[in-house]
Amino acid sequence: MRHLSWALLLACTACAATPSTPLSPEAAACQEGVYNDPAVKELIEIGAGSQYFMNEHQQDLKLAKADAMLRCLQSRGLAPLGGGVERPKVAN
């Protein structure tokens, strides 16, 4: 349950346009670096010319961003490592 709470918190943090509380410099760097993640880049590049693709894969992009944010925070020691239950992957 604790890990699910972290995942939800990170997903909200990654999607917030203006955070209500200031992010630490490390978390802000992670948030900015999300777009450098290979999975995020791939989805953005594929969908750049196709509105249909972006409409169909918006959830995939959102999950890829949340995963990238979580990995970055974990690498900096700001989020717990592993354990718990992984979020189910939805097959398209």
C-alpha cells in the first residue's frame, strides 16, 4: 500500500503544471529530465506527426513519464527502491 501511495504521489507530481509546494532541487531535476528518458522520447517521437497516435497512447505516455520520474527519484535516494506490487501493464 505504501508503494502504491508513492506511485500515485509521483504521478500527480509529474502531471502538475504548478506544484503547490516547491520541489527540492533533486526532484525538480528529475521532473525536467523525464523527457530525456528513452521510453518517453520514443512515444513523443512516434506521436509527433499523428494526432490519432497521441490520442490513443496518451495513457502510455503518462505512465512512461511517471516511471521515469520514479526511477530518477530512486536513483537519487528520494524514493524507496523496489519491493511491493508493480502497477499492472495494460495491453493495447
